[in-house]
Amino acid sequence: MTISDRIYGTIEINEPLILELLASPAMLRLKNIDQGGYTKPFFTKIIYRFEHSIGVYWLLKKYGTSLEEQVAGLIHDVSHSAFSHCIDYVLEGGDGGKQNHQDNIFNDFVKKSNIPEILKKYGLDINYILDDKNFPLKERDLPELCADRIDYFLRTASILNKMTSEEINHFLDNLIIINQQWVFKRLKPAQDCAELFLWINKNYWISITSAAMHLAVGEYLAYALQKNISPYQTYIQQTKKCLIKYSLI
């Protein structure tokens, strides 16, 4: 499989296990799920969970991690609902502040999919794959770097036109792994990364506009569920109402 990726360029995937996982229903559904749950008014380009998942896998492979960690990186977002983090404001078990609905249902979702069957076919233990303690390069708490955070940072920076392809390559060239931790070779790229991450965080990820949009989308999803109608039927009617309510238009 050959993939043209906006961050890493041409990606060649030949590992049978990875190819089989990519063809699974659990992974394919991510092709239609927006990274944040909404796009406008921030972006004209969309980041989908599928491309982000491949990016996390490829980053881990690029830096020589185990196949198990690559698999964990690839499937780490499969439990995301439609509208991604907006669903945290709608369903029980979600928390708008923590945005943890997909994390709370992740293990059960994976075990009910055909992923365990695929992993067993290749001699991998699903319980080992599901334990984040086994994969510190894939997932760590802020403020440390991890493959998940690195990939969504680079994708967001790219579509916000805050990093060019050359700057992204420079960033990646300055990353190394020491004692199961992502480390910068030099201070300047680390400082530039930290400053840009803080800017994106303040102006997008935790901005008041972003919070209002999550809540607004959550409101019309809740309305659609209450009225037992498709979220898409109510989208146009409710979106403008919510945007006006939260002074976004």
C-alpha cells in the first residue's frame, strides 16, 4: 500500500498485519471522522482520524519501535465516535472538560471488534496491546512528547500554515529516542516547538471559540438524539442557532 501523507510524504506499508488492520471496519470508519469533531470556522482543510492514526503508526515505525507499539499507535483512536470530542458533551461516560469518552470505552470497543482476531492470527496478545504502560513512546501525559501528540501537533501546524514541509522535516530530523523518551538533539528546535505548541493550544485547542464550538455541536447532537432524528437533518437548522448563541457569527 502506498499512501501520500501531508506530513511524511510517501508512505509504503508492506507489513501484512498492518495492512489487515487498515482494512478492518474499525479502522476504515475513521476515514469519515473529523479529528476535532468539527472543522469550520478554523480550517478549510480537514484532518481525519484515519490519516492521524496512520501518521502515529508511521512515526513509531520511522523511529524503530517494536511492531507491537506500531500496532498500538495505529489503533489508538478506533473508539472515537462521529463528531469526535463533541460527543463528550452528549453521551454518558464522557466529560467535556477531560474529553475522555473514547478513552473510557476504548478497551471494550476494541475487544468487540475484529481487531483481537487479527492480532491473534499474527501471534499478538490483545491485552498487551491495550496496556499503555507497555508503550511510552506512543502515549505520555503532557508536557512530555509522544507519537500521538507529535503527529497531531504537526498536522494542525501544517493546516494552520504555521509550519512548512521544510520546517516539519527539520523538526523530525532533530528528534531522537533516548531511554524510551522522545528527545530533541538541539535546544533551538525544542524551543520553537514548545512556543508553537503553546500558540496552537491557546488559539485553537483550548480557545474559548473551540470550547463553544464543542458545546454547540454537542447541543445539536443531543437535540437530534432527543427528537430521534438524524444529526445531519438537524445540522443546518441548529448550527446557525448555536453559533449565534455563542457569538461565533
